[in-house]
Amino acid sequence: MRRTIGVIGGLGPVATLDFFARVLKATPAAVDQDHIRLIIDNNPTVPERNAGIAGTGPSPAPALAKMARGLERAGADVLVMPCNAAHAFEADIRAATSLPFISLIEVTADAVAAVAPDAKRAGLLAVQGTISSGVYHKSLAARGVEVIAPEGEAMERLMAAIRRVKQGDTGAETRAAMEACAAELVALGADVLIAGCTEVPVVLDPDDVSVPLVSSTDVLVERTVAVAFGAAL
Amino acid sequence: MRRTIGVIGGLGPVATLDFFARVLKATPAAVDQDHIRLIIDNNPTVPERNAGIAGTGPSPAPALAKMARGLERAGADVLVMPCNAAHAFEADIRAATSLPFISLIEVTADAVAAVAPDAKRAGLLAVQGTISSGVYHKSLAARGVEVIAPEGEAMERLMAAIRRVKQGDTGAETRAAMEACAAELVALGADVLIAGCTEVPVVLDPDDVSVPLVSSTDVLVERTVAVAFGAAL
């Protein structure tokens, strides 16, 4: 069985492109026809997630629900969304369509438990909205893992690095800034790190950090390809 | 006015990814919300184009028509298709939907006339199906330009290089093979070259050749971004 994957994307576009590239790399394919079918709605007009979660801007929920329905009409069998923060609105997406939805947060929390079974504290490299919505705190608490997140100036530095990636800057300086954010969380006691923003693994590799790094993008890619080839949902 | 662009993609997936990446790079954007909306149907299951054109395999026309209708239902305002060979079935796509369709062949032929107004012979780096369907021959003849295409062993070497790109191999050897194919067409008298297969510009740059090189992908990208921002159709 082959399934068509609907991608709620554009949150932001660079992360969606990165997800698409990683899906192609992760698919064993000798000719075009061996690849999986993805229908990607790269919709950058969705209201900004951090402001929506904080209540200081419009909610992205109606736009996300509409995209889910559009992907269903276009022929998708399963939905994914390569954006951690937008998972604060997962319930709205699930309510809008009858399609199964693969939660990036749940598959990442599963991977943390698998990669670092003795971990007590996960350092979360994520945007403010993902942290304050508590999606990872809840999911990891259920697995006995506490979340350590950047605060104050450390948070501002991380947000600045993420904004640079969104603008297409993946150069050495942006990489060094992201690495410094990761090192700070390790210094605070994190024994595993989560790249919990799809812009983070664009410029941060496992080799750049001293503890296991779980890339939410890679975990979602792996699960997406497996489900496209018929893995149980 | 902003328009949503529907992308008939997956022909092949690597070229669709390349098109998406180039659209992002070509869009002036400071934040996510400045980017354009693309709905990409990356459908690699469309029957192989060369065999379809030669009549030795099933026609891709029904699948392409279905994709066009699906993209219309998903909310696209305009359709593009980053695959030269599939333009042999352009009439089937236009017949399937009421949406405007930007022809990659026409915008490329316009660019050849603009970049090399005195050109007499355009060297066409394209797959067998694109060449034998005559889409470029017709479009360029209308602008007074003759097409020179690889034949025999030269064609086989070009097809081999394109297949390598489709498999994700964009290394030095593949680049050198593509450059050699381009040099052969110049030796045969081409005074302008067309990267007339979306896999070609993935590994061939203007600096690699001695005459002007028109990348059908870049031309389509430029036109796509302009139309998304409201340019007249």
C-alpha cells in the first residue's frame, strides 16, 4: 500500500523545503516512480504562530483547518505538519478533517525516549510559542522527562538565530549562534537535546553538540516515509 | 494582488525540490509571511514521460489532468509544471481545468529571444521525449531560431547524466558529464544553449559554458514569482 502525504507547510517555507529535501533523501528510489507522493501546501500567509499562541495576534487555527481540508480534497491520505509551534493548534486540525494526523511532538517524544532512555532533562531548542504552549512539556512528562528551555537573553539569541534561517541565512555565523544556544542548555543540565523547531536542524548537526540530539524534522521524515509505504498508523 | 501557484510536480521530485528552492531564493522576503503560496503536488507516480511520448508506455495525460483538477480544488489560482517533457501534454492539462497555465516552453523561448536576439541555433539539453515531441522546435521556429539537439551516443550520455541527477547524484562527475554534453552542442554550432530539462540546471551553471545558457527552471521561477505577486497573465 502507498499513501499520499498531505503537508501543512510554509511555517516557514525554508523548513518546509528542508523537510521535502530530507524526505527525498530518506526514500530508497532508483527512478522517479519509486518516490512517495506528497501534496505540499506551502502557505506562508498563515498568521504568525508565536503571537497567536500568546494571544497578541490572530490565531492561525482557522487557516490551518482550511489547509487540512484543502489537502484532503486534493487527495491526501494522511497529514503531517513540519512546524513544532503550530502543533499548539493540533486539535483544531484534527477537528477539521477525517484524515489521520501524524503528531510531530509525539513522534519526537518517542524518539527521545528511544535514543536517551535514561535522560532526565531534555533541552528544548524551540521558539517561544512552542515552549509556552507546553506541547513538549506535556508529551515528555508522560515519559518521565523534564524540559529545560532557554530563558531571557538566551531565548532572544535563539529566536534571532531562527529568524536568520527563515531568511535563508545558513552561513557559519548562524551555525555558531545555534551551537552556542545548544551548549547553554547542556551547561544547564540537559542530557539530551531536542531540535524542536524545524529551522534548527537546518543549521545544527548531531556532531555540533556533546549530548544526543533528536531532530524533530528527521523523526517526522522517517515516520512520514514509513507511513507513505504502508506502515500502521 | 497575491495569487496561489499550483505546481504539477514530481516529474521528477528532485527537479520539483530545486524549483521550490529557487522560488524561495527569488522571493524578496524578510519574514515567512512575505513568501508566496505554492501548492505542490509532488506526484512521482505519473507514468514516465519519454515512453508516453514515444507511445511505448502509458500516457501521463490522465494523471496530469487529474493533478491539475486537484490543485484547482485545493485553492490554486494559476498552474505551472517544472518539467519540460510533460509539456507535450499541455493541451490535456489546459482542457482539464479553467485555471491559467504558464507554459515553461513559451517563457523559455521568450527568454532565448531576449538573451540572445541574434541567435540562429539553440542547443537543446533535454530528454528524448522533449526533443521528439517538438515542443521547443515549434516554439523557437516561431522566433526564427533553429534547434540543435544531441543525437545517438551524445543523447545517451545526456540521458545518463540526467538519470544521475534524478537519483540525487549532483557530484563533480555528474557535473563534468553535463558540461561535456553542453560543449558538444556548442561545437555543432549552437550560439545559445537551453537547459531544457529541469534536472540540467541542478548541475550546470552559466559559467560552465561558452555561450549564453538559458535555464528553463530559472525563467519559470522568475515568471512564477512575478505572477504570484500579481503580474498580468
